[in-house]
Amino acid sequence: AVQHRLWPEIDKMVKQQVAMARMGIGECGTGWQLFAEDGEMKMYRREEEVDGMVVDPLKAVHVVKGITGHEVCHYFFSPKYRYDWETTLEHMTVLETISDDTLMFLQTHKRIWPASQREAVFWSHMRKLPNDQDRDGPDMWTVVNNSTEDPSHPANVGKCVRIYLTVCLLCQTRVHPPKDGTPITRDNVSCKITYCSVVNPGGWAPASVLRAVYKREYPKFLKRFTTYVINQTKSKPIMF
Ligand SMILES: CCCCCc1ccc(-c2ccc(S(=O)(=O)CCO)cc2)cc1/C=C\c1ccccn1
């Protein structure tokens, strides 16, 4: 098949983002602060500014019982579920179906006073990754979202400020087979989730407002999303 114009960028970005997501907090450079903890979920951020704008990188690690990496990525990637779990979403459009595992989105997020409303145009790619460390270990799954230009949706034309985001959701399934050789159930699986994001708010927003939004919204978002996947999958066959 003919390659899509974005394919080289997507492939490079996915490899780069997954490599960074796999690094432990200690290896990711200094300056990470743990700012939220809830059971197995730990959320870190680094305070960074670009041109005076807060672009704090965020890294969350979480272990969730009863779901697999494929299931987590499936519900994160597919547009049909997004309104169910993404509470800050005002509108979402699929601008282009690049392939069955790669889409282009236009999203507007609800306005957060006193900043202006934000929108994002980004490609989203879902991929299964070979577990190159442990050959017979379960595979890893990832979804990478990365802002891109779309000639038919130029930035900052309407009322919304265009944000620039890079997001990587990396999932590693763990299977603990039952001793007595009975079939594997959801009690025998868990998923280690690493969520990394860098969001450039695109235009002026007070640092205090941005940091308050992230501090409040990110823990809520990851908790709500993982709870959503647990509820959606509990009565369905396991998707490995
Ligand atoms: C003044 C406010 C500026 C920030 C507004 C904003 C920017 C980006 C984003 C955002 C967050 C997660 C993604 S994703 O992981 O790709 C999933 C698909 O939606 C894409 C976009 C949201 C929000 C607004 C609120 C907010 C901030 C964190 C967490 C959750 N909501």
C-alpha cells in the first residue's frame, strides 16, 4: 500500500515516545515531582516553561487489575467511546482515517476560566509492540497522540486557541496463571499503564491556572478512564 505522507513522522515519534515511556522516573532526568498518588497510581510532573508558557511534562504510572493492555489502548484510541470518559471534551471530529490504527482528530475542550477555549488537531496511532526484553512475555500496546498541522484547519483562526500536545499511553499486560491450570480469568491479568503527556497551551494562560488545571484534571482523567475500561470489559471475553 502507498505510504501516507505522515507515516515516517508517526513511526519515528512512536518509537521515540515508547522509548521514553519505558524509562523509569529515575532515568528520565531530574526534577520529577510526585504530585498525586491514589492507590497504585502515581503522577509526576516537571516544571518547564517555553517562551514563558507552562509546558510541564507529565508522567503517570498505574497498575490496574482485571484488564489488558490491548483493552486499555482500544478504549483510549477508538473515537466512539471518547465522550464517555473524556469529561473536558466539548467536541470531537475525526478529520481523516489514515488507516485502521491511525486517525486524525480535531477536539475542542471545554473552556476553563479565565483562559480562552482550547482546541487540538492531532494524529493518533495505536500499535502492538513486540516484548523485546522477554520473548514469551505478553506484548505491549501503545497509543501515541501528536499534534499536527491540517491545511483545512489552520490554527487560531476561530475563537479557540490551538494547543500542541504529545501523549503516549504505554500498556504492559501481566498474566499470573492460576496454579491448578484452570483457564485464565480476569483475576489473573493486570495492566501496567504509563501515561506521558506534554501540552503546550498555545497561547497565554496564567501559569497558576494551568498548573491548577493539570493538578486537578489529570488524576481525575486517569482514574475515570481506567474505571471506564474496567466497567466496559468486566462481562466481556479478555482481549489479549
Ligand atoms: C487553560 C487550559 C489549557 C489546557 C486545556 C487542555 C489541554 C489539553 C487537554 C488534553 C488532555 C488529554 C488528551 S489525550 O490524552 O490525548 C486524550 C484525548 O482527549 C488530549 C488533550 C485537555 C485540556 C483541558 C483539560 C484537561 C487537562 C488535563 C487533563 C484532562 N483535561
